[in-house]
Amino acid sequence: MRKCWLVAILFSISMSAHALPNVTVIEVRQPDGLTCIDPSMQYAGHATVKNDGDTATGPTITRVNMWAQPYLIETPALAPGETHEVTVTSNAFEPIGCPDYTIKASADWTNVVVESNESDNILFAPYVLKLCSCLPTATNTTVANTATPTNTGAATP
């Protein structure tokens, strides 16, 4: 009988050691429809943080780098499977040169949660943008219609 209790206790300890939270960023969204960034305007970026683990997390900090500017956002405790959307509003600063801009989100930035997977805490937005002033300007050109009408012999009503 003692042997059964010992096996049950060791199994319980083994299972609890593997039951950990896992804070991850599952989505990063830049403002829809942008082709470039105007530094005189504010934009909102979004990141969705999820606990993919087996146990709850405590409160954490999510770091969002939006267009080269870092923001630290308090993120509430998350139950297993729970998500939380982080929103950042930012202007792009106008540096010298024309860098690429994107949004990068890092869950559990201060590393306070012991996780089952520490390697999935960072996600980038799916594309990069440039400042509008860095894009080539379109030149207006007029194209003359040089098509010659042809007579098909059919009358038009």
C-alpha cells in the first residue's frame, strides 16, 4: 500500500512541475490600409497576448515597439486560454534617413512568469512601412489617345 501512495505522490509532483503558464503574442496588427506613415498623425497598433499554458499567470508587462518607440503596457493576469488585447497609440518620429517601420510585441517583457516555452514571447507585424516623405513621388504624365477608329460597317443605334 505504501508503494501505491509513493507512486501517486511522485506522479502528482511530476505533473505539477510540468503545469506552467505560457505567455505568448498571437497577433500584431498595424492600422489597416496604410501605405506609409505621416509623423504628424497618430496611429493605433494592437497586439493580442495569450496564455497558452496550463496554469494562470500573474500580471505581466507587454513591451510594444511601435515604429521605433518602446511602450510598456501592464497586462493583467491571464487564466489558461485567456487573451488580452494591448493597444498603443503613437506618432512616428521623423529620423534622418528612411528606416523601415513595424510593430514588435514582447509578452512578459520583465520575465516574471516562469513559462513552459520562453522562446515564443515575441512577434512582429506582418509588414513594414516607410515614412510618406521617403516614398518616391508620382509624376503626372499625360498620354494622348492615338487609337484610330475603325469602321466595322455595322450601324450603331
